[in-house]
Amino acid sequence: MERIQESIHLQSLADHLGIITESGKEALKMKTGLWESDLKRLKQRSYEFAILQEILKQDKVHLEPFFEELSELEPDIQTLTAEASDLETEAFNELLFLKHWSAPFNFIPFLLAIWATIRVYVFPGLAILMPLLMLLLPFLMVRFIFHVPLTVSRYFHMIGAMFSGKIESLFNPEINVSPSPFKFDILSIAKHGIVVATVAQSFLQPYWAFNHLSAIDGIIQKKADVLIRFQTLYAELSETLANKGFTMLKNPFARDITDSRQLVAEAQLHPAFLKLALRHLGSLEVLVRAASCPGLVPVSWLDQEEPAYQLIGAYDYRIGKNPVPFSIHLGQSKHALLTGPNRGGKSTTLRAILNSCILAHTYGFAFAERATMTPFHNLYVCLTPEDLPGKKSRFEREIEFTANTLKATGRSLILLDELYHSTNPPDATRACALYTEKLWVRQNTLSIISTHLFDFVENAPSTIQRLCCPAIEREDKTVEYTYTLRPGVCRVSSVGELLVENGLTADR
């Protein structure tokens, strides 16, 4: 399925639809890889798309501002959904309870706000006051609790004695403790340096802790602001669509949480719910963009055993502003051979059929004026060499690929561009005849095969449709391409024109 997704060029499809959010692009990639063949589910998807399309046509619902804001919020939200490093986890764990055993504490009302105030302001404040309290507390106890007549000057003389090393003055009040002149010796420098460093550290450490925790709290608040905006965006978008009759999926992330810090804790503990909410909005953008695209229609699904595929006014979205529409009907006639010159539109036609088939089976809509089909269980596509995995020669890989298409069970659609053209014409013709002999008798399979093997086309049973992208060879041997799809066989060749354009010959 991944190779088939590459064939429809998801980035080009996202640009064509006008998807601006990364969530929308990711949702498109994920959804187009989930093939659905259940008829009931496919009908439901097409019905929901038709309802949304009708709502957007009748009412002027201004949803662009919502998706623009989501695009702005995405980088910050993705930092919350990404797996946090050990350092980030430890940092947030300073103010949030992210351990398994402590996680329930996050959701006790007001606890996180109280805890943040204590950790950021109270603890560092107490740590700064503690040295002062330790310095003054002995004096207060001696003076006012034990009622010892100790004067302030005497107390500080005693403190000075302890720092100066003159302990004897503590036992002899008559000794005058006056500061001695500083001696520039290693012992004095070390003694006074330790004291100064200890005092400085006792004040700086709490200040650093305050700065650190304050910065973490600021980050938490910024993330909380983003989550609050996201919650508000989700709620307003849901309400806007609900008022128009379209119900979107409920927000799976913290619908009942209003506390800012609790939102961040929930995002850290359960990022999967935030990812899911982001995915819901991305999926909604894809649907809204598609429903606003004038060239998309909901698919009409057929409940029958026989496979059928019909597109009216189909086109390849990658062509540009003025694609040439075409129609195709595979049903009563289940198989078709497609001819036409190189760069005449064969590959474009097959690509358009492929795009609509994939989008029909994943979203329920198609690039056409009208689309009708049965659900298919299998889709086999070979439009480019990259569609054939493996390291063998291309012809060997083509043989293996086509052989596998004959083993499928259930309804299948097969799209092959220039089958077996990588070998010589006689072998290619023989291989085509052997393969299609088995393919064309399968009643549960539809196929379109483009080829330049005109003898093979002419010899095919009359029940096989002959389709072509007709072209006209002018008198000067140049080719006029119509880029349409019509019944018949086109034998016009563009080889001469290509040779002249690339300077390989001057003759037309």
C-alpha cells in the first residue's frame, strides 16, 4: 500500500487540496494507507462527505482561521507530544508529579499551584533567611527565653571571637575581642576565604534555585497557554460545525480539566490523548478542504457481486488549471486495452483512475463529476518501475507482479502501464497473450492495460474494450495530442517528434 500511496504523490495532493497543517498532511498520509472494502463503512464515509459538502455550499462557514491558528500552535504542541528526554522529565518533575506513584497528586484541586508557590518562592526564601535566623536565634533564645542579660554588642563580640579563633574570650568577659589586622598568610587566607565562601554560598544557592525553578514554572505556564488555546480552538470548531449540523469527534484530551498546570501534567503523563486530538483536527481539515474542492464528488457505492467501476468527467488533479476530463466504465465489459502515443495521456488517465480509486476506498470521494463503483478488496498498480519491488530485471519483476494478480481473491482492480515493454516485441506479445488469457476469464477482476503492441490489441477478444488517447499526425509529421479518452485504437507514434526535439535526427 505504501508504494501505491507514492503513486498518488501525497504532497502534491495536499497542496492541491490546500492543506496547511502538518497534522492534516499526516492524517492524509495515514488515512490513504488504510484501505477499506466494507460496503457499509464506505457508504457512511461518502454520506458524511456529502453532508459536509452541502453544509459548506449552503452556509458560509469560516473555518480558515481555525486551521491557521492550529498551524501556529502545532510546533509547540508537538514538543508536548514528543517523547521527553530524561533531563526534561526531571526538570518538570520539580514542579509536577510525574512519577508513577505520585501522578494522582496532579489532579488534587489547587495542589499544583500551592506546590509551585512553595517550591519557587517559599523554600528559596526560607533558605535565604536561614543563615540570618541561625545567626540571630541563639541571641534571641539567650536574651528572651533564658533571660540572660546579654547585650547585642557582647553577642557579636562572641561571634567574632569564634570566627577569629580567640575562644578564650568566651570564658573571660574582660578580654576585649577586637578585630585583628588581616595577615597575608596562607592559613589566614584559607580561613577567611572559607568563611566568606560559606556565607556567599548560603545566599547564592537559594537564589540559583529560585531562578531555576522560576524558569521551569515559566515554561510550564507557556505550555499551559498553548494547551488552553488548543482546547478552546477544538471546542469552538466543534460548536461551529455542530450549529451547522455536522458533529465532529469529541476532544479526547483533558476535556474536563481547566487548571493550567494540570493540563501540562496530563500532556506529560498521557501524550497519546493529545496526539489523538491533534490527529482529529488534522483529519477534519482534510475533509473540509476536500469538501470545499469543486472537482470532488462523493462516491455512489454499488451493492453487487460483479465488480464495476465508472467515472464520469474524471481528471488527474496534477495536470493543472485546465485538465481534460474523461469518462470510463468497466462493468459488463470488465477489461480494457489502452493505446496512444507516448506523452499522449495514457499514464495520466491511469493515474487519475488510481487516485480516485484510492480516495474512494479511504475517504469516500473521487475526482470526477460522478463516480460509481463496487468496493474492491485488491488494487494492483504498475505505472512506474518503482512499483515493482526487487533487484531482478524489470521483465522478471513484471512477470512476478502479474502472476501475483492472478492469485487474488475478492474483487480486484488492475492498472498496468505498457505491460512487458521491457523485453523484445515478440516475447512481450507472447507474454501478454499468456497473461491476459488467464486474466480476462476472471469474473471478479477489472483491468486496464496500456500497450504499444497493436497486433496484441487487434487479436484480443471482442469482449475486451479498446480505449485510446487519440492523437493526430500533422502534415509536417508533428503530433497533435487531444489528451482525451475514447473508444478505439490509436496507432499514431510520437517517436519521430521526440527524436527531432532531442537532436537525434533532422527528419520528421
